[in-house]
Amino acid sequence: MPQFISNTQEYIYYRYIDTLGGLRRSVEHVSWAELSGCLGDLGTFLPLVVALTQEVGLDLGTTLLFTGVYNIVTGLMFDIPMPVQPMKTIAAVALSGDGLTIPQIMAAGIFVSACVLVLGAAGLMGIATRLTPPPVIRGMQLGVGLALSQKGFKYVWYRDGASSEGMNSVWGLSGIFVGMFFIVFILISVYNASDANSDDVSRPTEGGASQQQRVVDQENGGEERGEGSVPVSVTVKEDTKVSVVTETDFPSSSMASQSPGDITLVSSSNRLGNGTGYGALSKIRELSEKYLLHPLYICGDKAGQACGEAKYDVQLQKTCCCGIPPSSGRHIPAALIILVVGIILSICFNPSIVNGLSMGPSKPDVIVPNGEEWKSGILRAGLPQLPLTTLNSVISVTQLANEWFPDRYSKPGSVATSVGLMNLVGCWFGAMPSCHGAGGLAAQVRFGARWGTAPVILGVIKIFLGLLFGSSLLSLLQEFPLSMLGAMLVFSGIELASVAKGQKGERGMAIMLLTAAIGLATGNISIGVAVGLACAYIVALWDHLLMLASAQRWPIFTR
């Protein structure tokens, strides 16, 4: 696969630049593992979508069509199992006591997407990622992961997944026995017995590239690593052809004749000595990075170092802290088996649901909220959803994706743009507001997905079902055993929470656990992140004061 390295922001591209190349890669990696992996996130998707369809009147057929397109586009864009999930806070508010109408839901989704799109286009997502110490991000992932596992087990143990409804029956299609059986099935079929002896740091990715050692930008003194800066070292073989082009010439026609393994260095024209094409905009950007972003990046690095993260230095190489989960050597498509068995059992226990299916797609309606619906949707659901989307759907998923797939780097700005654009189109037609998420990524990877092939396959399946059955598919989905979806959701959460094992240092561990604990206790991960950030920067300030005191040899700080 051709490799493109952008020297503008030290951005490494490991994917073809054309859509045909992405499609070709998707076809090449079609496998049972990818098919099973693409279904790994259904434990989150199906319960929310089915509940919104039943309670609020969401158009299931339209949601399937649009989310299917989202899946295909994101799979081709990022070339990793990037998930597409409903915006959970908006869904929770819509399903609460007062509820939301469909126009209010769409207004909230459009508002959140527009904000995220602006933040991503302005480069602020990359800055936010840089200023968030890794222990805080891992604490957020740990908290969200445990919350997902807890929710999954509630689907197994309680009726309709709610403790207020009482304990579930032991037997029956959605009983405790069925849920526990599939929990054990997933544990046996997905998790290898040899995992305990594996080395997370040296474990290779399944994309054919090892977890390369990460180095910082030597040209910028090891400090300035803004959005798009990828600290990944690249080993070049003797027979590898390396060429350098300017951004204005990229992509060039000569790249069409590249052989697999060839590398093209895409450099900004000012770094190659050609000042054309940039002018005042380049100068403004250079000054803002030097006098505004550079000090902020130093603060972010100091906060990370105070939490036990390795110091970024010109000569220092830093390895990924968390290896990608290995796929089972038995290649059992657990998620696919659970889905097929669940559909068969649903039909066997209630054959009448087949009569509820009708052929033909749903007719989407154009949704235009009025002023009051805009106000209510934004205040009640949009504002609470915005921090969760920023933290979990952009910052967290980007950090996790780049740890697991460093050879297919994802920019925070690109992920934010993806979230923004897909809802600014689909929400006007009644499609459920959607986003990406670290939990969905962990779920798909654990169940076997390693490439963008998985979301492409899922997108094709959604579009096919949406065109064939439309909203009538609800009659089948609402009878699907909830305990089986809960079993999948349990391990989706466990996989996300397991990234915490890469945290080093007592301080970093304490801040990570504090972030997760506060997020779980309050039911709002944003509060946990805010407390974690405050603690990290306070600790960094304290270390700085100690350093100054030691340099001045104040008696209270010296022996």
C-alpha cells in the first residue's frame, strides 16, 4: 500500500488517495472476522434505535439508510473500524419522562454537529487533544467502558434493562440463562488463552505494520506537536523509492505509477524553499503557532509529564502504551453467530413477526424545526450532548484509534468533520443523530474487525435492509432477545475499559481512576474529565513551583 507522509504537519497517510483505492482495499480484506466485527456494536445501536422508533416515532428505514451511508463513507475515509452510533445523551433525553419530538431531536443533532464541525475546521479539536493529558483520556475511556458493561449486564439481569422493572426471569428467550450463556460463549470464542502472556507494547497490528516507536518532531525541538502531527517513526528499506513533492503538486500524476511500499513526502512549499501559495495566511498561522499554541502545547506536555507520562524529547522514542487486541486464532465470528441465532430464536418463539414485514423502503420526510423546537432541542439535549461528543466521539476515539492503528493515523479534525457533516445532511430527513465513539471502536475490534471493511459491510447491510423492508423491520428487531445484545455490550465495555492497563505511574493511575470514578458517580463523564484536567494541571503547577524553589535553594525545600 502506498504511504504518504505530509511534512506540513508531519502527518502520515497510509491509504490511497482515491475512492477506488479504498474500495479495492475493502474488497481485499473481506473475511468472516470483518463480518463478525462489524456487528460488534449492535449492543448499543439496536436498543436505542428500536426504543426511539417505538416511543418517539423515529423513522427506522430512513435511519438505516443514512447510517448505512455514514458507515460506508467513514470506512473508506479512515480505513479502520470507525463506528457510527446514536448520540446517547440526545436519545436518553428523548426517552425520558417529558421526552422530545422528532423535530426537537433533529434540532439537537444539527446543533451539536455544527458546533463540532466548526471546532474541527478551526483546528481546535487537535489543540484540545494536545492539551488533554493521556491519564484523563484513559480515565474517560475507563469510565465509559464500565458504564457500558454495567448497562449490558442490566439487559441480562433486569426486565427491559431497567432495575425498576424487577429481576428478569431465569428462563425464556430474554432470560438470565440465555444472557449468561452468551457471555460465556463470547468469553470462550473471542478471548485467547494466550493473551495473558502477550506483550502489549510489541504486539503488531493486524494491518501488517508493527506498533512503531513514536518520536517527536525534531525540527520543532520536540515540543510542537499540534493537530495532524504524528509521532511515528518509519523504517525505510534500501529498495524503497522515496520522492518529495510540494502540497501544490500533491497528488501528482507520477504517483499513479508507484509500487507498493513506495513513500511520497508531501512538504509545504515554504519548507521546500518555495514561498508561493501561502502568503499572509501562512504567516498568520506561523505566528499563532509560535506565540499562542506553542506555550499551550508546553503546558499540555508538562501536565502529561506530571501525571507520569514520558517526557517528550528530541532523542526520546515513546512506544504505544496499549496494543491492539489480537483476534482469536480460531476465527469464530461470535457476533455474527449471536445475531443469526437471535433472529432464528425470535422467529421460532413468535412466528407472527414475519407477517409484520413488508417490502419496500420508507419515504423520508423533510424535517424543519420551528423556533420553539430549535430552542427546546438545543437547551434540553444539544448542550448536554456537546461535551460528550467532543470528548468521546472525537478526542477519545482518535486517541484509541491511533494507539491501535498507528499506520492509519486519524486526525481529530477529520473525525470532527465526519461527525459534523453526516448529521448536517441526515438530520434534515429524520435520521437519528449519530457520532463516532471509542466504545464502538473497541467492540468492533474485539469481535474481529481490523479494517475499514467492517463498517463498509455493515453499511451495505443497513442499506439493503432499509431498501428491502424499511420501517417494517421494527417488528423483527423489537423481538430480538435483549439479553443477547446485553452480552455483547458487556464485552464492548470491557474492551474499552481495558485500555487503562497501559497507564504508567502512580500519579497517572490516580488521576485516571479519579476521572473514571467521578464520571460514574455523577453519571456525567464530562464532570469527571473536568476534575481530572484540573488535578493534572494543578499537579504540574506544583511540580513547577518545587523546581523553582529547589533552584533558588529555599530552606523549606532543601535538606
